[in-house]
Amino acid sequence: MVVADSQSSDTGTILRVRGPLEFKCHLDSTDARLMHKVISRTFETLQSQVKSESCVLTVCDSPVIIWPNRGVYAIPEEITPNTLCEDIHQWIQSDEQEAAGKRSAKKKSKKSSAASVINLRLMMEATKTGRPLSAPILSRTVHKSHFLSTTFPVDCVVRTTVNETIKDAFERLLEALTHQLCEMEKVTLQHIKGTTLLVPQPLHFLLPEPKGLVTVVYPAGVPDSQLETQRKELHQQFELPDDWPYFRRANAYHFPNEPYKDGYLRNPHLGLTHPTLDNGKVYLVQGFYSYHHYMQDHVDDNGWGCAYRSLQTICSWFQQQGFVERAVPTHREIQQALLDVGDKQASFVGSRQWIGSIEVQVVLNQLLGVTSKIMFVSQGSELASKGRELANHFLTDGTPIMIGGGVLAHTILGVAWSETSGQIRYLILDPHYTGAEDSQVITDKGWCGWKGPDFWDQIAYYNLCLPQRPKVI
Amino acid sequence: MGRSYIVEEAVEGYLTKQCEQKAGPVTGLLIGQSSTQREFVVTATRTPQREEPLAAGDSPDKQWVTEHARQVSRMLPGGLSVLGVFIVTDIDAKDSLATLRKLVFAVENLISSERLWNPADDDVTDCVALHVNPKTRKTFCRTFDIKDPKSVAKPADWKYQSGVCSSWSTVSCSLSVDMLVPLPDDRTDLEDMDKCLKEGLKVWAHQLESAVCLIDGRKLSEDMELVGGQKRNVRQTYTAQLLITPDERRATDVVQRCGGSVSVRGAIHSRAYLHSNKPKAKLAEKLLKRDAVSTVATRAQMLLEELLTSDGESKGSGRDRPQRELFCLPHRIFCPVKASGPVCVCDYHFSDEGLSVVTDRLKEMLDIDAAEKDLDTRQETPAEVLEGEAAAEPTVETIEALEPKRNRYIGVAMATVVAFLATAASMLYLNDV
């Protein structure tokens, strides 16, 4: 079901090929065995297409076109089979390069730490050279039967090493393509029921190093809940612990420079420099979350919605790691949930009443089935001594924490703590921000940033809601 | 500001010859290429004789003229099209304008109704209506904008020049076709096959439209000019490559019931001619892609028309036992318009016909006197049904490749038109404008 790209972490560019491959055949019979034969035969045709000289890979946003089965012939003519993969970047025109002059140098250097991806499109050359081929033949078959017509979304990834030539890299890419077609055939045949066919969908997952990027083909339309056996096999194959859902669809790797469809910022904390404390260690939220704050989604909750937004950030975490499929709840849905459990009166729904950590715990349980621990401090100054507990939370559960006290609610995304000196810093995501999704502003102005113990109201009491991560795959 | 027509010198001689006809009015078609700045007329051809020729006072037979235009249009490679209609009559130019207008619109409507590709925004939509006075030999040239049904005649320039197309460029390619479409569950007769094939061709045309086009192995930007054609009598030929990718399909009804399927597999030679006035890569790509779609559609259409007239319904019920028929589509043959220029017209040839069928047809439709040795038959080879293919599916009863009876002269084509009269497309062109 899987191809692992086992290269070391000092790697060069990632080559990613995507493209639809047309899958069409006439199913003369609904007998399962005969159907399998026809489908296998059609896959053989796709295999030979991909291995033929007509197979073409075009580099997106560039004039570069490569024929991998013609001795890796490429145009423009400056590119030869011995050209290095990383040199292809020079040919790619991205919007980023055009705006490069306007951005600060600081920002640019941070971006280079992410793996660079060269996107390729899979195409077929329809024209032929050489001696003239024969004129077309029209064939008409009359038979009450079935017709299968769809496209398969090929999506193949290969991680190149530094100084790898395009000749070597593209040979590996071709192997990956043919392997993916084999996997697609297996998944397709496995999931045929009568005349229903499920489209095989490749997804990539980033496993802890050195395993790296791994591709899995899942049948479209079969929910994660029915694919647990497959995920168990994968966990065994890759020797992964059983307490993190590495292979749920929501955890598919998000390639850099691919925009998120929903428009929210993901993990704005990644752009920050972490504090260095004497003998200190940094403990952070694991995985991904979206930044929810005042004024988003056309809801004017300025002044009252901060806890709601923190709760939304937490819900987004559970959705993006694949623990729940439920979308992030709206203010109204949150209020309705509290009414449903009997925690509030009917007048609460549609109001601008604040909620606190207890309500956050209740809603997480009601809507997501997630349990949370509540931590209480009688005054804000005590938070300075909670380093060990917070660190442990991020180690074992890794979920964002909602903290409410005084008149404010915030989200804690991490803690920097020194066991010896007791120094502590808190990574805070502030839901009171009212501006646009500009990660530069958000980090520069501290809406997502490291704060000291004096950030808290030293006298007020605080409640913290620590959501527990379900230990499932 | 009116349109400007640059006309091949030989056309003047041809029109003069038509003036010497004793009988009634002579109509015909003007053939060439449009560009935004001017139009180029490469050749002209008179409407073929009917069995009972028109008398002096008769008005032209619109159906006959438009059917001729339809047949001629199929014989024009990319870059050439029917630009308009001419009439040689001693009726006054002003009075014959109404007739010309009817003919121009009817011709254009019929030809465009058969097209499977979408018109582009930068296409020229003017058609020419030329009146020639047989006594004085004077020409009156007008254009109509066929996008506007209420369009009025605008005056246009008509200038003769020698060697209009002698330095035109040719861009060509050999394109493989691999189409498979289902036939509907309960209707599998010829009209359904026609409809399904057209749908399949439209999808293929759409894929070609978004295909990446390389010219002489390079990807040129749209506005880049193709080099060459600047020296007279230096012929430039370019080879194109087309890279396609299928449209992504949303996986909703992946498997559907069907009554069978139709496939078209093989290769075609596609070609387009480009005027020598600084043609751009974008134009070459557009004209070549249109030609590719047209040539496949024409051949399929020709096959269907002949099956219809020769009563080619499938034999036997074929419902329970699958039945497969194989038909060889004709291959394309080119013939130069003039001995010296690069521009050719084309025709389609079934392998068991003699080449005289082609030369006869060129004479009837395009009034070209060609000898068999002038024909270029090397661009495509005839279709072959290989042994392996026929035996591919043992459960399928294969009827060996049928060669439908052929009689492709215009008289028979007219009978087919009558058969098609029930269809909407025909109703469209018969409506008076």
C-alpha cells in the first residue's frame, strides 16, 4: 500500500508529480473475475503509457519539459540529463521571486528552512514522429453492459539528494509512478463491490526522520473509521507508536507554498525564535492548529468572544490531526452545545456572554468527545511554578491549552522551562487580535509570542483547560 | 473602415472564365485565410453543375450552394476556409445583394453548425459577398458581419496580387487519436452513435485546446512571431508537438450502464497554413488544433453519412451476444492548389478506391484539374485491421471491416441531407436570414 522514500534528512529538493490519468474501459460482463481482468488490462495500458516515450513531465510555472523515457531529454536545450535537480529552481518563476524585493531579508531566510518542492505535471505527448502511422479505425460494439470512465489522481513524490542529477532523480520518479499505479490497481480491485468502483487516492504522510515522506493509496469515499486495519499494518510496517494517528487523512502532509483552502493561518508560532534559558527546554504543541481570533468569519465578538476563539483553536487541532471530522464550531454552535447539556438557559444562545475553562471543557466533551483536565491556580503569580506540569502536558498530550482568568482568555501553545533555575516563559496565542491573517504582523506585534510570568494578572485566579489527546491511530 | 481582400492573380482569370458561361447566374465560393488586418483569397471554385442547369432568370439554389460549401469546407486544411460567396450575373449589383446576403449567411451558418471547436474572441467574423458583372468584368465587393443577423453590407477592397501564398508557412504534426465513448443503454442505432461520437470529439477538442504546443521542439510564447516567410518563395515548414492531459473528473458515476461503446484509434496528419504577414505562434497553434479536430470529425461524419444511406444498421439484435463492427476511416490525401505554392487542399480516400475517385472529386468540388501523380499520399497510410485486433475478444462476434458503399458525389450527398432534415442542425441553416 505504501512506498517509503527513505533518504537521509540532509536532502535536496522534493520532486512532486501530479496529473490525472484517464481510466476508461468497457465492462462486457459483471462477473467479478472478468471485471477484474478488464480492469487489470486497463491498468497495464496505463503502465505502458507511463513507461512510453510519450510520457512527458512539465515543470509547473516554467518552460522546462522533460521526457523521462527518452534518455531524460529536456527542453530548454540548456538542460541536460546531467543537470542537477536543484538547478531547475532557476527556471521556475514564482510570485515570491517577483515580490522578493519588497519582503524583508529576515523573512526570506526563515522560509528557506522548509523543504523546497518542484511541482511537475504529468502529460502525454499525443503527436508522433517517424514514419506515418495508419489512419484511424472506428470500432462499434453493441452489447448491453457497463462502461467505466474516470480519472485517477496520480500524485508521486521523490526526495532528491543534494547534487543528484535529473537523470537519476527522474529514473526514480518513474519507478515511483509505476509503483503507484500498482498500488492503485490493488486498492481498486480490493474495493470493487458489484459495479461500484472507488477511485484510489494517493496521500503523503510525513513520518519522523529518518523515514520521511511516505505515500499511501486510500480508496476515496471510505472513511478513516473503516480503514483502521490498514493503518495498523502501516504502523507495524514503519514501527510507529500506536498513540498518534500518523496515517489519518487529515494528517496528510501539507506541501509548502500550497495555500490552505479555508484561509486561516496555520501554526503562526513556527516563525518565532524560541527563548534560551539556562538549562531550559522548550515544550511545544504537537501537530497543527489554525489561529482563531476576534472578528473572523464575519462575527463581531470583540470584547466578549476570546474564550470562544481559544476553544475554536483547540477544536481545529483535533480536526487537523484527524481525531474528529467535525468542522470547527461557530459561537452559536458552542452556545447551543452548552444549552444542550443543561449548562445554560435558552437565553444564552445568541447572547454575548463570556464563557470560561469549565465551559470549554464541557463543549469539548459534548461536541468532540474529548476529555480535559482542569488546573486551578488561586493567583496568577502561582503560574510561574507550573512549569513541570505544563511541560508534561505538552510532552504527553501536545494539545493547545485554554487559560481564563481575570477578564481575559488566552491559548498557551508551549512553555520554555528550566528545571534548575525555575525560569519560565509561555508561548501565547492571543485571541484578542482583530486584524487580517498576516503572519508577519501577528508575530512582530506579539499576538503570537513568548511572554514572561508577569504577563499574567498576579492577583487574579486562573483556570486552565488541558485537553487530553485520545491515544488512538 | 472596410475590410481589405488581397486576391491571388489566378482568381481573376478564373472569374473571367465564369463570365464566359452562356447560361444563368454562376455562383461559387471564395477560399482563403482571414487575419485581423486583411484577408487573403487563395482560390475560387464555382458551384457544381446540377442536372438541370439554371436558366438565365433563375435565382441560385440556396440548398445546392450551401451543400457545396459544406463539402468544400471538409476539403480545406487548417488555415483555409470558405471566406464568402461570389456571383456572376448581369442582374444589377445592388439587386443581387439580397441574394448574396442570403447565400453568405446560409453558407456560414451551415459550416459553423458542424464545427466542434469553439470560436475564439479574435476570430474575424466578416464574410465576403462578391458580385461580378459578366459584361464589364467589374467586381463589387461587400462584407457582412455574420455574428450580427441584422448586419448591413459594408464596402471592401478587392485587390489582385501575384504569388499571394507562395511564401506561406506550413505547420503540421502526426497526431494519435484514442477515443472510447459509451453508447446509451437503450439506443444504439446510428444517430445515437453520431451523437456520442460528437460528444467524445468535443471532449477531445477541449483537451487539445488546452494542450501545450511545441513548435520545432520549442515552447514559444503566444505573441512570438514565427520566423520565415519573409523571403519570397522560401517555404517554411514547422513540426508541432502537442502535450495533452485529461480533464479531471469528479468521481460521481464512475460506472454507468451502457448499450455498447464506440472507439476511434489511429493516427492522423494535421496541417495548417499561415499567411506570410508576420504570423504569431498563437495563430499557428490555434489553426493546427482546429484542423486536428476537424479532420477526425469529418472522417467520422463521412462514415456515418454513408452508413445511413447504405442502410448500414447493425445486423442481428446484438443485445445479448456482443457484436463488434470495425470500420476503416479514410486516410487523408493532399493536392496542391497551384503548381508553385505550398498550399494544398485535401480529400479523404478509402483504400479500396482508385485514386481517380479523388481526382474526380477535386474537379467537381474545387474545379481543380489534378493528375494522380500530383496527389500527395505519403502523409498517412491506410487503416489496417490487424489479425490480433479482430481476435482480441473471443466473446465478441466481430463483423469484419465493412467497406460501406461509396458514392460521394454531391448528388448522393444531397440525398443524405434529406435524410438529415429532421435534425435540428439542418433546420438551422435552412431558415432564411
